[in-house]
Amino acid sequence: MANTAAIILAAGRGTRMRSGRAKALHELGGVPLVLHVLRTVERAGLGTPWVVAGYQAERVEEILEGLAQFVRQPQMRGTGNAVYHVLGELPNDVENILVLYADCPLVPEELLSALIKRHESEDSAATVVTTVMDDPYGYGRIVRGPDGTIEAIVEDSATDEATRYIQEINTGIGIWRVDGLRQLLADLPLHGEEQYLTEAVSVLTHQGRRVTPLVWDAADQVMGINTRRDLARAEAILRERTLNRLYDQGVTIVDPGTTYVDADVEVGQDTVIYPMTFLKGNTKIGRECHIGPMATVVNSRIGDGVVVEQSVVEQSVISSTARVGPFSHLRAGTFLDRDVKIGNFVELKNTRVGIGSKAGHHSYLGDATIGGRVNIGAGTVIVNFDGSAKHPTFIGDEAFIGCNSNLVAPLEIGPGAYVAAGSTLTQNVPAEALAIARGRQENKPGWTKTRRTRPT
């Protein structure tokens, strides 16, 4: 709609969440609540929204930096007061404001489009989104006039016998004409220390102005999040939406009941996700992968044809046709090139592994650059930390690291070099050399027989 500004109210503390974090910053599907609402505004083509911040305003503004314009509500004095502060900052050509709430994150852009269309067609002072709930407890009730317009919104705490059982409730979402609204909001009565935007409805009707409802049938799309129970319910709704999106994109999910996928995760066609798998953050997974069972992938990039089984992958990149697991841990900064195989109980951190290299069993590889076609034997440990600083290790192409080797960084092992099993290396190894760094074996014939005959 021309000359319409979108406003997201995100100033509240959310005391019913029992949290030290502002309610707008609680996450749903791995994304802060307020960011869900902002994305809906963007998809609806409403441009850059205004966000009213109050409690923990700096953190809210940091998360939305570059995505919104901000207004501070100096004191938490209710929704009416929050909108009042925005009106003083809007450009003069703004004719309408679309008010949304940071704790109402499941609203689809189709609702905003329908709301704008209704507001334009009715030429109302305000158009408010309502819905019908079997149990309206906790929500403001919609009181209609004889002509079907809204006469008043009665807050739950103020209901009486005549209004308590009304099932049509206020979602808080609505469009308001700007003309005269600033003075109207300034004059709203105080309830304790708060002014309610909902009371502007009865003021407008007393002025003879029209307030139109838009009834939205999908109540779960306009639910507000006030408690941890509400957040859990919204999480289940969003998770179902996310899995449905993946089904439609050609992804197989073996057991949706035990598969948890954040809202921003992308998965390629013909990938199979097995039970007890968690895909979190900005993870992107390619085509024809097998992920799980019991895998956790966080903020990582995975190429085509990759297998990740019973392992944890964090802030890492896995190239095509690599294989990880079972029971391995890829920590931040890990890069696996094509055809790499990381077997059971292997941990990597800030390490790059070249094409076709293998680390099959029980190893720690940290702060290392490992070339292509390298074999890392079982029990290999890169000793990268000296107690105060981390040091790098470089292993050349086609090197062979024997089992139970300790590579004390900083260290360089040349291409094609061999490290004998059980060695502890503290010096560089030239290309094609064999490094042996262990105590010489000594056998003592008859020692066991002598020990047995000793007096006890």
C-alpha cells in the first residue's frame, strides 16, 4: 500500500517468559521472534519497517542492524505509548501504519496483503485482524456493533459476564490511519503505567469513525507468544511447516517426529534425513546426501552425496562424496575436500583435509592443513596447544601417519613421508622420509619366570 509504514513493537520484557532475555530475542526455529516478523514484512513488499525497542534495545538493534529503522520507547508504558513514539519519527507523507508484534511470529504475508486490501476497500480509520478461539482466555475480546464493525476491544482483565465468553479475539495486528492518531494516543487513559492501543478503537467509534474487522480463520498463524508453553506450541507449528517445505522440495524424512530442522536450513533434492537428526542455523545440505541417524549439523555447508552418520558437525564445510562418522565431531573451521573419510571417534578443529584423505579411528586433528590422499592412523593426536598458544601442523600429499603418533606442533611433514607407529615427533620430516621417534624395544629373556619365583 502506498504511504504505509510497517511498525513492529518489540520493546516488551515478556515477564511471563520467566527469562532475563527480551521476549523479542527468544528463538523460534533458530531465528529470533522479531526477525520472523521482519521477514514477513519484507515478503509482503512493505519496505523497511520501524522497530520499537525498549528492554535490551541494544541487543534488538544489533540483531536487526541494517534491516530496520529504530525508535526507542524510553519507558515500558504500553502499546499505545510505543506507537505514539513512532508517529513522531515518521515522514510526513505516511498516511497509514501497519502495526505488528514481535511476539506474533507465524503471521504469513498473505494475511498482510488481505489486511491492506480490506483497509483500502472499506476506507476505515482502522482495520483490525481478529480470529475465533475456543478458549479466548488471555486475549482481548471483540465487541461488534449492529453493522458488524468493531465498537470496542475489551482486555481480558476487564471482561464481565457480557464479554467474557466472546470467542472472537484481538490479535493486535492492524492498520491505522495516521491523521489525528498522535493526539488520540497522547490522551489515552493510563492503566497503572500503561496505555493500551486497543482503547483507541472505542475512541474512534465515539468520534463516528469506522473500525473494520478482518477475521482470519487460521488462529495458529496469529497466535501470540507470552509463555514458554506458547513458544513450544509455536515451535511445533513452525517445524511442521519447515518439514512440509522440504517434502515439497524432494527431501525424504524418515521419521518427522524425531527430526528437527530450523527455519533457515536448506536441503537438496533426494537427500534422506534419518531419525534423531538436528539441522540448525544457516545449514545448507546438497543433493543425494544421507544425514543421520542421530546427527547434529549446525551452521555448516555440506556438498552433494555426503554421508554424516551419528556425528556432530559445527561451522564446517564438507565437500561432495565425503563421509563422516559414526561418532565423530567436526568443530568450527573444519574443511573436508572431496572423498574424504572421517571414521569413528575422530575430532577435527580448524583443520583442512585434502582430497581422498582418511582418518579412520580415534584421532584428534587440530589447527592442521592435511594434503590429499593422506592416511591418518588410529590414535593420532596433533598436539597443537602448548598451554598458552595454538600452533599449526602441515602434512603433505600422500603422507602416511602411523597409529598412535603424537605430532607436536608447530610441525611440517613433507609429501610422501612416513611416520612410524608410536612416534612422538617434535621436528619436521622431509618429503619421502621415514620418521621414527620412540624408545628402542628391549626384550629380557626369562624375566617372567624369574618374577614368578621371587618371594612374596
